[in-house]
Amino acid sequence: EEENFDDFEKKVDEINENDKEVSLILLELNLKNYVQENNISKNKITEINKYFSIIRKNGYKVIFRVVYDSVGQTNSEPEFNIILQHMDDLKEIYTTNKDIIFVVEAGYLGSYGEWHDGRYDKDLEKKNKIIEKLLEIIPEEIQINLRKPQFIIDYIGNKTTISEMNAFSSEKIARLGLHNDGYLASETDLGTFEKNERTESLKWQSAQTKYTAFGGEAQNKNSIYNDLSNAIEDMKIRHCNYLNRTYDREVKEKWKNTKYTGKDPNYIGIDGMTYIQNHLGYRLLL
């Protein structure tokens, strides 16, 4: 059926109106209607490009994720060869819109495209195949964020991280960052890494994110890990670029209601949310 772009235009207008400080939009493409379809038609590709045009016209950059589920269904993916075919069909989307794609969140597998509760996320060979395909179809200047450090380590085959020598190159390790959707929510970031490897993993993540993108969702206001001073410390260690501003709101409220007490005299007495917003991502000073 024909896409209706009015709702989408309206959503973007609302962001223009109400969220002046937002510069980055998560665009999720849900292929649930294509589970039985081998191909995505040229016509549909043109329509998907139009969503990007609307975003471009409004001056935003995009975090892009392709999924087969966005409500938490299990085993939502099609046959594996169909996924690969869809990825080939979408190559044009990544290429045409590379000027406004900040980062690609891997997607495709599992609930919410987050590589859990799906048909293939226990299958190392298939996971690696998806990473390989993403590296192939996505322009090499765009980084790809994976849900867990282990997925990168498994794919590369060792625990070597990116270094100053190969940063921003076309080497595989240089193109793989992290999107953490359990960020600071528990001791293991809700299973993002194992409890007994926490220290080692944070060290690895700190090195890898020095030159790659890192972002996601902070959740669970009762977690001591997202208490303000710890959150700020961790965001520095893991070089946090972006966070979902709406999920989860309670953590943002917690930061808003806590005064900054750190070492920067410019922020003493100001709320923690302001400090975090002002430090996310790169800040270039002249």
C-alpha cells in the first residue's frame, strides 16, 4: 500500500517545535510485512528514501536501525536467506543517505532488532554473517553499532580493540561500535556483559569507544550505576555519544533532580541532566 508521509512530517515538525536541542533522530524501519517476501520492491525503496528526505530537509542526523519487530515478539525474523536478500535490497538506502546517517545500529535479528529472543541469535555463524553483510553493504565511513561487546570480539576473533593506528580506517575493528540498551541499569547493564568480566569489559569498551560510536538507553532509576556521579564517570570512560531522551524518563528525572557536585566550577549547583546533555558526543572548541 502507499505510504502516508503526513504523520511522519507531523512528528518531525513536533520535534522542531518542542525539542530544540535535539539533533539526532532514531529512525527504525520495521520489515514485519516482508517476512514472507523475498524482495523489497524498487517502489518501496523510493518511499523509504522519502522518509530520509523529510529528515534531511529538517536538518537532522539519523541513527538507523532495521528490525522485523518493534513490540517485543520472539522469533520474528524470516528465513535467513531472506534476511540477506533484504539487506542487499536496502544497500541503496544506506548509500543514498550516508550524508545524514550518524551511525547504523545493527538490527535485523531478535526482538526490537536487539539480537535476543530471535531465531538466530544463538547461532554464532549466522550472527557473524550478518555483521559481515552489514560491513559490505554500508558505506565504510559509517560505523555500525552492535548490542554487546562479545559480538564484536566473536566476529574479530580476538580481544584486540581499535587503536590510534587504525582508527577511522576501513579495517573491520575500526567500524564497529556499541549501542547499549541496558546502559547503567544493573551491574551487567542488563546482561550486556557477564558479572565476572565487568572490570575487563569496561576496559575493553573504553578502548574500543575511544574511536567509535557509543550510545543507547539508560534505564532503571533504582540502579546505583546511574546515580549521577557514577553515570558521569562512566560516560567519560565509555565515551558516550548519544542517549535516548524519552526512554527511560525516570532516569532523566533522577538526573534533573540531582545537583552536580563534581570538579567543574562552571556546573556547581546546576542539575545533572544539563551537565550530561552538554557533554554528550563531541564538543569542538575554538
